[in-house]
Amino acid sequence: KKSPAKPPANRTLPKQKGPTPKRATEPATLPTPEATATPELTTTPKSTAPSALEPREEDVVLSLKNPRYKQVMFAKFQKMGARKGFEENTQLEETKHELFSFFKEGMGNKGRFLKSNRHMSETWEVTDNDALEKIKMDLKRRNESSKHWLKMM
């Protein structure tokens, strides 16, 4: 057996064709934040990042751990009954808007929709669209809590 030929120890890389790239003599400058900023949409503000927002009396914390929200949602769950399939999607849309209007009316002009972490230790403000989606998801997921609200019927 022949062993493969080993390259010589002092082997150098072949020379590149064309001009040698020059090194920068000055440090690179970063663009200013104004030059790289993306324009913000003004139609709908984004949800605020989680922080220690203290809920006010007129605020609605969109969590089934919030007794006020839970009471309203459980009453609606009882009227709707257990979720049986996909045929109720039209009813979900109507109910979602009905509940949203109910909460919005109770908040007045100074109220906010808030979401919280699972332990209710942090709350943050959300947009109306986010609030609608949260209400819709709670309606869709009502069977998960049915052992609590079904026994109230």
C-alpha cells in the first residue's frame, strides 16, 4: 500500500489574481438611528411590553384569574354551552364583539384593556385588536374551564 503524498511543510497558498484588497485605515462609522429607523404605523399602537402597570378601577384585565372578567365570561359561557365543533364560528364572532362592546362601555374614556402574566403579577396595556383576539380565544377555549362554569348552571 502506498500512503498518500503529504504536502511539504513550508507550502504557501497560491497567490490571488487581481488587486489585493486594501485595509481600512479609519474605523467604520455606524449609521445614525434616524437613518435606520423604520416608520411607525400610527393607525394602531403596538401592545406595550410587560411592565408593572397597576390596573385602575376602570381597566379591564383580560384574564380568567381576574374575578370581574371571569364573572362576565362564565355567564356568557353558560349561555353558549360547551363547544361542540366548528359550526359555531359565526356565533363566536358576534359574541366576541358583544363582549368587547360591553367591556368598552364599562371602561369609559379612561379605561384600558390589560393583559397579565399567568400569575397576575405583571400587567401591560394591549390594543383593541389584541383585546378582541383575547376575548375570542377565551370563548374558543371555554371547554378547558367547563368544570368550573358548568357546575354553576
